[in-house]
Amino acid sequence: MNYIVQLSRIFTGILFIISGFIKLNDPLGFSYKLEEYFGADVLNMEFLIPYALGISVIVVVFEVILGVFLLIGYKPKFTIWSLLLMIVFFSFLTFYSAYFDKVKDCGCFGDALKLTPWESFTKDIVLLALILILLAGLKYIKPVFSKLPTTILALLSFIVSLWFGYHVLMHLPAIDFRAYAVGKNLQNEMSTPEDAQKAITEYTWTFNVDGEEQEFVTNGSYPKVDGEYVGVETKVIDEGYVPAIQDFSIETEDEDLTDYFLEQEKLVIITMYNVNKGEAEGMIKIKSFTDEAIKKGYTVIGLSSSGSADKAQIKADYNFNFDIYLCDEKVVKTIVRANPGVILLNKGTVTQKAHWNDIDAIGL
């Protein structure tokens, strides 16, 4: 029993640290996922949306330190019960989103590893079993070090986790797992190879045959049935190859300029998912930076999901010398975890990106 408990302890602790650290590396991204869960069409808890970022930081810091606590044996009873409550909560979320097909990606490992809700639920059930083993074998979980070093390590894990979360919020994720990372080519990330696996869809056709409704399943072809067509339902069996970038666009109200701008050699994109929520200090820095970029021959544009009137107003307020084009809010949030943010491209390849706090560090 002792060996089983120790193996469960190591596996559970490491997994919680890895999962927590990946989300702590991008707490803003995890907060966007929580907003999705809190939405009217999922948990219908929209009153929590304004607090999503705070909840995000608390949850991921707690996840990391619980993993550390478990490994070093700090306050075993508190740690095990906290892990149990957390995994029960996560299991409920992943089961709900999987069963009701509400959230396609659970966000458990951020952008580093995409899991379907059912895959995530399975992972949570395995963890739940391991934590129950730990609960049953609580007496075997002893501190690795003496009391003082153990307490110091526990305190350090808390302080370092909080500092790291604050640091990436004020700058950008330390590790960028997204398709817009420096070095990525957006055209390649949006394209589908010719030999890519195709999606597999199952079609269930309903016909009225001699007064009785009957179903016929095909892979898409219209069935040869001597009867009256009633309806058809589709089910995706395998999504096939899905490009890393699917919804990126640079548009006006009547024109798609994505291909045109991605061919530019010196392109600066200012990302503002919502111009009315942009940091005032950041907007002032953007003004100085973009003026300098234009002088040095860069093409400068903005990307936002805001309406035309709001974009025109913000442009007038800060005297921006560039046009702001339309892009989906979720995409703009993904490109740069800042509002406003900056990304530089050369023929579609990302060369630099920065939070507005670090805009002075960008070399033009």
C-alpha cells in the first residue's frame, strides 16, 4: 500500500504542477476559457465573468502549490482534501461540457496540449482515483524534509507562483504555445496540406417508407430509397486535419484584405480586441511607437472586433495614424495577450511581438 501511495503521490503532484504551470504561464488565456464556461449557453453564470481573471489566477496558483505541497509532504490532510475538492470540481466541468457538447477544448493544459472534453474527463477520473488512494493512505504521506525546510519550500512555492503569474500578466507568457508565436508563418498555420486527413461525417437519413419512418446511414451520399424524404442528421466521427489558425482575417466592412497584408515585408499590427477596454497608458505608447514605425517605412494597421464608431472614436482620441480593421474578438485575444498588443510580421512570418508594457524593447 505504501508503494502505491508514493507512486500516486509523485504522479499526481507532478501532473498538478505541470497543468498548473502551463495555465499560470498564460492566466489571461485561462480566464478567457473560464468566461466561456461562465457564459449563458454553458453554466449560465455570467455574473462571474468580470471576476474571471482573478478566479483564474487563484485557481492556477492553488493548483501549482498543491502539487508542490503533495510532493514535499506539507500539511498532507489539508493538501489531499483540497486536491479532492479541486478534482471533483474539474470533473464536473469537463463532464458537463462533454455531455452537453458545450466547450470543445477544456483548457486544462492551455494551448500546450489540446484535449477534448471527454479526454479531459477521463484524465480527471484517473486523477480522482489516485487522489482517493492518497486519501485512503494518508498515514503514509510524510514530509520529505524537517519542519522548517518544508515550511520554507511551501512558502516559496506560493510566492514564486504569485510573482510568475503577475509577471506574465504585465508582459507576455514566458513560453508561447500559440500559432502566433515568434517564428510562425501565418499562411502556413492557416493552410491545409493536400494529403491531410479528411473529416469523416456520418449522415443519418430518415425516409417514410410505406407509412413507416426508417433510418439509413451513409458517409454523405444520398441513399437510394423508395420512400418520401423526411430529414437528415449529421455526426462528425473524425474532424480530420484542422489548421492551427482558422478564423484569422483582416477585413473592412466589405473587403477581405488578409492576403494583401500578409504579403507585406514590414507590417506592424496593433491588436485591441476591444478598443474601449484598452489601457490608456498603452494607447499613449502605441501612438509614439506607430508614428516612429511609419517613419521607418512600416505598414501599420490595427485589429479589433469593435464597431466602426468605436474604432473611429479611439482613432480620433489618440490621433492614431493608421486604420483599424475588423477581426474576431477571440482571435485578437489569441494573437497577443495584451490590450493593446503589438506584433510584427515579414511576409506573414511573426518576427516580434510584445505587451504594451514592453513596446520600447521592440527593434524597428
